[in-house]
Amino acid sequence: MVQRERRLDDPCDAGRRLGVADHRLDRPDGAPLAAVGVFGEDGAERLDLGAVAGDVNRVLDETRKDLPRGSYVVLRGQVHTMTSAYGQLYFGLAGAIVLIYLVIVVNFQSWLDPFIIITALPGALAGIVWMLFMTGTTLSVPALTGAIMCMGIATANSILLVSFAREGLAEGLDSAAAALEAGFTRFRPVLMTALAMIIGMLPMAFALGEGGEQNAPLGRAVIGGLLVATVATLFFVPAVFSVLHAGHGRPDAEAAPPRPATTA
């Protein structure tokens, strides 16, 4: 076995250096393998794994042309596990949105209203990105898990509003009046649902207690997503409903029983 030590400069930060230890080994198939272990100095230990992997990949890209013929470099270790987990969670997030849409299609027997419902989800994603950026939180597995949770809550609130607006259409209201009435009537339930979840996530977002920093991205993602998704549900979704249902008349007006009058 051959071992040697050398140092490589990080092109992103001249003050930080990467220490590299090479070990000449043999694979089971007989091909030579050089295993390289990398460790950080001068504050590099405070970087997240994704940032370190980006720095290492940048160094590898710049030195790839100097590799001997027939040699190649593969980044392994925890980076591979992180990349695999991110891929699965991205797939889970996209799959959750698609499955939510299909389930609502079956329930509403319509392709249009489920589309109106999920228009609140881009707002949730924007809120998640905004909150992570404002708190200096890196994108991580807990943050993506919180994003998936936020999708479900935002969709449930949007369903409440669109369902009530459909009832208004069935009673003969035009789309704008039905959307406006739904927004006023469902304002309190939607707001209370979001506030209950946000308040419940505050201790986790503040990373209180020992080891709390590990799950803090989950709470911050849920809080940021719900803040923007709630605004989108109460204002943007009714606007989309009124526009897309304009001129649709009174769908199922005869089949729907009139809503009982309420007295003060």
C-alpha cells in the first residue's frame, strides 16, 4: 500500500485549504483504485455537506484534464447518500402533487376545479424557499420533508374554499360573487388551520432544546410555506376560480338543494 499526503487550494476561498490523503489499493477485479479522503481546515467544518461537495467537485473539474490516461475520479461517501436522498424526496414531492391532483379529480368529477385548488401550491413552494433563505437554512432532507407536509395542508385549505364556491355557483351566483362569498365565509377556518400548524412548529423552528437544530429546517419550511400558501388560498385561489368559471352559468343548479337560510 502506498500513502502520500498533499494539499489542494480551494478556488472559492483562498484562505481555506483541503487536506487530501491518497491510498493505493486494489479492487477485487484487480484494477487499481486510489481512495482519497478529504478533510477541511480553517472553518471548513462549519460548511454543510452540499457546499463541501460543490467545492470538491470544482477542484476535480479543474484538475480532471491532468489525470493519467484511463483514470477517472468518482466522488463517494456521504455525498452519494445525500444525493440519493434528495432524488427520492424530489420525486416524492412531485409525486405528492400529482397524486393530490388525481385524488381531487376523482372526488370533484372535474379537471378544472382540482387545477384551481393546486394553484395555491406554487405559493407554498415560494414561501418555503423564502423562509429558508431568510433564516440562512440550507436545503436538507428535513426541509424537503416539511415541504411535503406543507403541500397537504395548503391543499386542504384550498379545497375548503373551492368547495364552498362551487356551492355558490350551484345556487345561481355568478363566479365572482361565489368566489367572494367563499373567501369571506372560509376566511376564519383557513386562517385558524394555518395558525395552529404554524404555532405548533415554532418551537421546532427556533431549534429549542438539545439537538433541536437537526429538525429546525422542517419547522421553518412548514412555517414559510403556510404563510404564503394561506395568503394565496384566501386571495389568489378565489381570483383564479372567478376567472376560470366566468360564463359557466349555473352548473347543477337544479340538482343541488338550496342552502338553508341562517338567522342572526
